[in-house]
Amino acid sequence: MAAITCPKGSSLGFWILLLAATTAAIPASAFHSGGTGECTGCHDMHQAQSPSEGMDNNVALLAGKDPGSVCLDCHLKAGQKQPESHLVATADPDMPAGMPPFQLTPGGDFGWLKKSYFWGAGSGEGGGYSPGERHGHNIVADEYRFSLDTEHVTAPGGNYPSNRLSCISCHDPHGKYRRFADGSIGTVGIPIHASGSYDTSPDPSGDRAVGVYRLLGGKGYASSMYDGAPFTADPPAAVSPENFNRPEDRGETRVAYGKGMSEWCANCHPAQSGGTGRGKAHTAGNNIKFSAGVAANYNSYVASGNLTGNPSTSSSSMVPFEMGTADYAVLKGTAASTGGQTAGPGASSNVMCLSCHRAHASGWDHATRWNMKTEFLVFNGDYPGVEDPTVPPRISQGRTRGEIRKTFYDRPPTAYATYQRSLCNKCHAKD
């Protein structure tokens, strides 16, 4: 059973509800449990805080200055330097210069938004700059020094305003969206009795629904921060192993992505998905199936110069793919945190936005899973780093070796070639 976490200011009512849920053997997916949590975990009826700049007023009686700060009251913990299930960001004092953020969820750690890098000035190579705000979704959470994107007024490829971006822009804090036994998704009807996000989650039944993946908003969703563009796509079919926030040096964390991830991302980034026209971006989505050649490349690719892989062991969480199914029995059987579920793509598989990007943030520009702006990911048998004078600045790009290793979720450099090139080659195999 997962670790239990309680919201700040929890009342006796929370513990009574929690005891009832635990006694009924419902998986402990913590405060939300697939739907609405305890009201007073996020709202204060009598002493709501003054709103921060960007909020019109605090009509929601939030227990923090803005929705993002309320979320991080539980999802960020100062002093925590090890991955912990529900944490999505590392506190400022815990990641001084040269030290990486510590949380290793599949979505990444928002702490990377506060890590900016410079390199190369005066080296004869020219200079470079990778500002923290380019490393992911710039959530606004005033109490934790997360601020809006200063370059993009709206979401790239869309109209969502940057000054309104918050955790609840993507995740429904009230958890209204639910999955029914027939696979359909709605906001009303039979009650949600547990999370539907995990391989240990119960299945929905005739009188009980489960929450959608990660409490994501679905069709018609418009957060209280911005109601100008209701979502047009429902959450994806996906399943996570219950133990998902962990280093991957002893086995990969495989989230079973089924279908619909890119379509959901297009709620805010419609022009970024590319689509079948192949005009604006890398194609992605349910209809963009792997060609036989791409699937063969993926399944054979192990590392630069090593094409000895096979379909039964080729899956990599550094380059995940969608399986092309909404069959939750299949998805639950695939999700794993032991490295045991390793089969690669087949004819029904497709590329998705998360094949290349992390949903929250990463150590690289545009929240990519690896550095797409250098020729080598591993240099002379080790991850590059500024502490090694033999590594050209254009390759280490201002990061320490420890920071770069953390972007690979602590995989040893020996998992790759002595001079490993871009993981784009996992699908395209041209190195």
C-alpha cells in the first residue's frame, strides 16, 4: 500500500474517511483517492489568504495565495532529498547550484524551472544559455517562487494565457471526471470510489466508477483560473505502477500509455501536435502508427552503434510510446516498476507527445527527456559535466555530471555507448 499523506490542516473528518477507505481495502492513493478530497484541505472558510497578483480575488476561499501554492503545500516538502510518491517539486534550499532536483516522477520535477545554465563564453565555441523557464510548464505558485513564462504570452501552439497556468489548468482539483465500466468518461452519475490511475486500482463496476488518469480534466473542463477555452478531449487511457517516483538504475518505471495522450495535450497546444499533415511539428497521436521500419528501429536499438536489441526487451521509459489500446486489463498487466515489462512497440503502437517530453519539467529546454541540442549524451564513457575540463562546453552545457545523470533518472552511463548520441535514434536509428 502506498504511503499515506495528509493535507495541511486536515481535520478529524479526513482521518475518519481515510480509516474507512483503508478498512475497505481501497488502494491508498492519498488525499484525492480518484476524486474530491477533503474540502478544508484546500479551502479555509474563515481565514482564506489574500490573492496573489494574477488572481482577481480569492472568491474560492483558498488556503493559499493561488491554486498552485495550495497544491504545492502537499506536493512539495522542504528537506526531502529522496523521491517520495506524491511530490512533484524540490524545494529551493535543497537544490543549490550544481545540484539537481530530486523527484523522479514520470512527469519530472518542477524544480528544473529554477535551474538556469550558461556555457561557452570566451571558450572559442561561443556562448549558450538555457533559462529555467524553458525547462517545462511554468506553473504560477507565488508562495513557492514559481512564476509565469516571460517569453510566451500564451501556450505554444494555443491560446491558454501563461499568467493563468496552474496545476489546476491540467488537473481537476475536484476530481469530477470518472471512468465507467464501459470505458466511457463523464462528470456525473455513479460515485467514484477509488483512483483509476494505478495497476493496483480497482476496476469500475455497475455502481462504482473510478477516477480518470491523474485527475486530468476532460471534455468541457475549464479551470477556475481561465474559462476561455474548455477542453475538447478526454484524459488518456493510461496506467501507472503504484511505485512510480523512483530512480531507474535498477529497473525502469514503465507507465502503460494506451491511447489519447497527444489528443489530450492538444487541448492547450492544438497547433503543436502536427497531425497527418506533417506541416508544423513531429506527428503524434492515435492515428500516427509506427511504420514497420520505425518499429524495427526501436526494437533493435540499444545504443549508438548497437542494434542488437529485440522486441521482447526493447521498451525504454526514456522513449515511451502508446500501445494503441484502451483495454485496462492489458494496461494494468504492462505497468511495472521492476523492469519486468519490457516489450517494445508493434503495429498498433504510436508516438505521442510524451515520447519526447516530460509532462511537468525536465533538465532540458522544452521539457525534453534528453538534451536535443548537443551531439553527445555520453562523452568518453561518462555523462558530461562542467567539472571535467576535457568535455567541450557545448556538450556539458553548464550542467554538472550529477545534474545530467539525474535527467537520466540515475541510469549509469554504461547503459549507453561510450559516445552516445541523441535518443531520437531509438526510432530513427541513423547514428
